[in-house]
Amino acid sequence: MEQADLDTLVEFLRFPSISTDSASRGHVNDCADWLVDRLKRGGLDVEKHPTPGHPVVLAKNNHRPDRKTVMIYGHYDVQPVDPLELWDHPPFEPHIEGDRIFARGSTDNKGQLLAHLLGVEKTLAASRDLPVNLIFLFEGEEEIGSPNLEPFLKEHAETLACDVVAISDTGMVAPGVPTFTYGLRGIACLEVALKGPSTDLHSGIYGGAVANPATAVAQLAASLHDRLAGRVRIEGFYDRVAPLEDWESEAWAALPMGDKEMVELTGVPTLYGEEGYSSLERVWGRPTAEVNGIGAGYQGEGSKTVIPAEAMLKLSFRLVPDQDPKDVMALAQQHLEAACPAGLTMEIEMGHHGKPYKVDPHNAFGKAAQHALETTFGKTPALIREGGSIPIVQSFKDVLAADTLLLGLALPDCRAHAPNENFSLENFAAGIRLNQNLLEALAAEAS
Amino acid sequence: MEQADLDTLVEFLRFPSISTDSASRGHVNDCADWLVDRLKRGGLDVEKHPTPGHPVVLAKNNHRPDRKTVMIYGHYDVQPVDPLELWDHPPFEPHIEGDRIFARGSTDNKGQLLAHLLGVEKTLAASRDLPVNLIFLFEGEEEIGSPNLEPFLKEHAETLACDVVAISDTGMVAPGVPTFTYGLRGIACLEVALKGPSTDLHSGIYGGAVANPATAVAQLAASLHDRLAGRVRIEGFYDRVAPLEDWESEAWAALPMGDKEMVELTGVPTLYGEEGYSSLERVWGRPTAEVNGIGAGYQGEGSKTVIPAEAMLKLSFRLVPDQDPKDVMALAQQHLEAACPAGLTMEIEMGHHGKPYKVDPHNAFGKAAQHALETTFGKTPALIREGGSIPIVQSFKDVLAADTLLLGLALPDCRAHAPNENFSLENFAAGIRLNQNLLEALAAEAS
């Protein structure tokens, strides 16, 4: 690991580029400017495109018609940092301990994005050229569902035309085990607001005569699951779920991770999930309904005996092929409307959403990606799906007709989206080499 | 209304004496000191007693063995003020508009306490004596369940011996309608903490394989009620509930308040409650389980797709004769333990509690109180119960063997415990006269 590369990573991680927080807007933009400057210095043609949200940064080498065109996508925005008190070090003051660098965005996705950027820089510095036509596409809205990326792709479809897309924003099944991800879950988010009395009420004076929004929001959230079977109880939710293929269940059962690792990684007292499936099947191949946030009434120290005036509920659904996020949102809305308790009013706001994704890992580009992984890590890659969502992967397919290669560098204990997020410096270095091996392998596939 | 009395009220309301908030400890103590000073200047013997929590302020006139001894109780602590943004004026900067003064504590209980204090001051200034032996007992922990008051009563039982207790901390059924309250609901509070994963998790990477504490807390809260019948579903909860007496239902049905007023006062879209009862019966004569606070996960702007590591739930039960708060807490604990979803750990913390209270409104002191109300307001008083809880009323019965007269001055729209709490200045002035009429009526009863 060159010190200069590490210094660059630290610089990049210092930007608090939290895309969901409107107060951080300036920081997100500063981070985009930093990328523009860095890419220019590396020798690429760079454009910063404003959007109705945060900017897209686009960079290209000198394209030649006789070469394959490869787009590498990444995102420079990060998740919020709360609960801040659970971080051992400030989230935007990168801290190195052993092989890990701790900071918000270190794994998701700045560290992985930067590995590709540095790989390209080094190749250009050494050879003055790349083996392929390269497009870097870096956005600042992935953590809020990339609302402006698909419109951007459509508007710039010609400029962005490519043969294949590569992304490092997924995980490795274990340290040192190269991993090729051929499927992702989709996502559909929505938020529910319940209103009861016009103001918080004294629960002694009025308790018993009015519906309590805090109780009602709990009843709504509880209506989403069959607790005993761990299944989602929304009518029609499973109708379009494609069953797992036999080879997938077999391959996953042979991986160096499973229920035991799931308990260790999460720290839960016991596992819990849909009956009849292993942990990996549950997170990679089955859909979920999750409460990401619920809140009403007094949550501070001590007690306050109120009936709150309102309550909120943030839900997200993780989807698998062939579920459609818009269908699921409509089913969820029907369910919530039917389940809404009496005596209050409900508003549902649809949030971001993205389709689930699955490709054949055995096509030509897939094989090239696996070859690059094997060259970089010296091992046969694991073939997996992932439980997370990268909705734009489906947009690349829909708008640019390009498959996406997911070559992740995140370790299972990287704590993405959580306090003490971290990135393995070994994987950072491997990522730089992987970029170089990947562009070569894809160029060879092209010839 | 004398300007000096109003100025005194404003001074008293400026103290942010929030007893549940440890950061406000100094303010609670300052408020006690203000009372001590005021009572001394009024000509009473005053003692400030420290407790493990907030101080008790005790004041007496010159006691004579040939007179009845009357204790007047009040509390100088107040509820928290959040959600602060819903206040039209800062809660500790009293604001007068029309007949109302707006401030936290204006009705509950500083305004009503001060009316008694000023009534006594005026009588002493005019006659140099009172018609009874008076004990003022003012505490700073009513809003947190008076944890140190019963021990204080026991320790000072001889000093505090009295024939009857009077409290103005209840409501009037409508403006201008004097109201004598002969029953109160009891209370039992508890808090539940659920813990799942050791840290917040990415709901894509882990969703489906672990129990979600946000979902689980909703399931727990939802388990408390039969939604359709509006009844509490805890086994044994209703076993000791005494049915309403026929005369009560009849008297309440004739009051100038009911379902229509309940909708107007609360602003709910529709009423909701236990089947088979009127709104007044539901709040005065039936027990409840209320969620006062529920919280887990991300409640800020936008979305954050986490499985939270923990969740919290604050519950309170309002109890009616002959329910016992400790029994109910034990039943609730059993219920919660049995209902706790798999895959997480639960901790239950018992909170404050107090027995329900009911006296015969037709005994001698009750009649004297009704006489004082009639003299003050020029109307026959309404006889009601109230839904709120004043647990120490039961303590006065248990420790001092004294009944309590509840002569409330709170109007239905006073917003106690809520933003924009306010007190009627007309009732403030009436309260001063009521104190004078009450002491006379009780003295006459004694002769």
C-alpha cells in the first residue's frame, strides 16, 4: 500500500457527503468537486453534471472505435451517521487501526470507488493509455435511491453507450475469497404518517376515549408479518417470487459462511426468519418487509403520560426476481389502508424503489470478471447473490442494454450503514490491482 | 384580578421546574426556594425538606387544638415541554391572551396551587388568622409519580396529621360549572427495552435473517389490545374492575359535556374506545393501556435502510377501583414476556404507579366542599370522577387516614401535559375566593 494512496483515501473520506440530509448539500457538492479535480489530474476528460439533486461526475479516456467500452460506476454520497454516540471515532475523521480504516463511506462506497480511480490513474501513468474505452460514472444520490440517475442515463444514453458496466459496491463472502455477485434484491420504500388528536393529550384525561396514534402505528407495523412463520402477510406479496434454483442452494450451502457467521456478524441472541430457508437463502433469495423506523410520543428520559398527536413509520421491502417494486408498493398501500385502525387519519408517501436484478454468471463478460478476480486474489471466485439493492443496475440494463459485473471488496464485518463502518486496507490495495486486471481481461474478451 | 396576583403567577411560571429532566434539577430547587420565600412573607412557618429527589415545601399557620386541621396539597413541578415547536410562545415565558395565561404548569399545577396560597395570604393579611389549622404541602415530584412523598408522609405523620386534605389539580366539566371530583383513576407505568443485533444493520445485507427490534416492539405494543372491541387483552386485567353504579352513568349523561365535546376538545377525526361505554364512562370509569412512547430506528428526514439494534416502548395503564397497580404491573409483565417475539432480548423496567381512588361525595367534608364551590361560583356543583391520576390521594388515605377533597379549576381545553398549556384567569381569581370559602366552610363543619 503506497502512502500516497492511503492519504488520498483519507482526503476523500473527510467529506461528510450525506445525500439524504439537506443540510449537507454543500459537502456533497464539495466532494464532487474533489473528484473532478482528481480525475482531471489523472489525465481523463471530466464533466460535472448538475441534477435536480446532487451532481453526477463523468470521466472518459480517449475512446477508440476498435475497443470495448467499459463503464465503471460508483457513488460518492454516504449514509447518515446517527446514532453518532456509538462511533468509537468521529465518522468523518478517518481512523486507521490494524488493516482497517474506519469512517462513514469507507466501504460504502468511497474506498471501492477510489480503488478503481487509482487503478486507472496508475495504468495511465505507466502506459499513457488503457486497454479499453473507459467511462467513470460517479453519482451522489445512491443512498437516497438514485432518483436522478435514470433520467441522466436516458438523457445521455449516447455518451454513455457501453458494452458492460462494472461496480464494486458489494461484498466478499470472507476475507481473501474473491466474490462475483450475479444477483441483487430490489427495494421499495414507503413512509406512513398517522394523525389522531390535534395536539398531544393527557393520557389520564382522555385515555380510553380516543384512538392512540402510537398504539395504531404499532398495530399497522405488526400487521405486516405472520410472526410465527416469519412471512410477510401482505396479500399477493409472494405471487411473483421466483423460487431458488437447486444449484444456488447447493453452492451457497458450500460457502465458508452460513448461520454461524450470521450470528457472529450481527450479534443477535438467536436467528429469526422465514421458515424453511437457510440464513443465506433468506437474505439473498427471499423478499422481506422491514420497519426501518417507528416513532411516536415521548422517547426521552423518564415518563410522560401523553397520547401523542401523531406517529410515523418508515418501511422498506427487499425484493427478489420477479417482483416489481411498483406492484409491491401498490399491494403494501392496499394492505395499510385496509389495516389502518379507526379514529385516525393516515398518509402514505411512496419513497425510492428499484427492481431486483439477476444475470447469468456464465456469459463472456461474467467469465472475464471471474478471471480478473482469480488473477487478483489467487483463488476461484464464489458465485453469490446479495441482499442489498443497487437499483441503478437495472437501469443500466433497461436504458443502456448493458449487463453489470459486481466485483465487491466489502468484508462481512465492514458495518456499512452502521456505526464504525470500516474498509480493509488489503482490499483497498487489491481493488487497485483488480481494476487493472479487470480492464485487461475485458479487453482480451473483446479481441 | 389584582395586577399584583397576576405578576406573582407570572413569576412562578417562569421556573422551568421539569421534574423528570435531570438537567432541570437546579430550576426545580430554585422554584422551591421561591415558594419558601413567598410563604414566609405571607406570615406562615415554612420548612423546606430535602428528599432523595426534589424538595418538599411545608408551611403552617399557628395551630390551635380547638380547630379542624386542613392540609392543602399542590405540586410545583411540571411536565416536559416537547414537542417544543408546537408551542405558540416559549413555555416558560408566560403569555396572556384574553382570559388565558399560556405557560407550562399554568393549570397543572402552579396556577391552582398559587390561588390557594394567595387566598391564605389575603385572609391572613385581612384577619391575621385563619379559621382552621392549615398545612400547605407542596411537592416537586408529582409529574414523576411522587416517589418520595409517601415516605415523607410516613416520616412526618405526626406533623402532618389532619382531618381532611384539599387539592385543586382536577378539572371543571365546563367553564363556570363548579365541579367536585369524587374519584380518580390509578396509574401503573412501565418501560420496555428490546435488543436485537449488537449494532444497527444494513437491512439489505441482513434483512430476513434476524429479528428486527422495530418490528418486534410494534408486535409487543399491538398485542396489548383487541382492536375491534377496544379492550385490553392482558389476561386478568379486568378481573378486579368494579362496574359503574347506575346513578353515576345517569348523572354523567346529564352533564353539559359528552361525545360531542370530546371530539371538539381532542380534534380527533372520530372517537374510538371500549365498546358499550360513553366517552365519559371510558375516561372516568374504565381502565386503559396506553402507549406513551414508541421508538426504534431512523426517524429523521429521508430514508435510512437499517435494522435497528434496539427499540423502546413506554406504557402506562390507567386503573379504576378495585384494580391494584402492582397486580396490573405483574400481569403486564407476564403478558409482555409471553408475547416477546423470538430473536431478541427484552428488559422491563417498572415505573411509577398509584392506586385508583373513590370517596363518598355525600359525607360531611364532601358537603362542605360542595358548599364552598356553590358559594364561589353561584351554581350547584357537578359530581364527577376524573380519568387522571393523583396517586398521593391514596397515600393520604393510607398514611394520614384523611379523605381528599378535589376542587379543580382546570378547564377542558387547558392542554395540561401538551403544548400551549393555559389557565383561565377567571378561574385563578375564583380559586383565590374558593380557598377562602373552603376554609370557612370546613371550619363551620367542624363546629
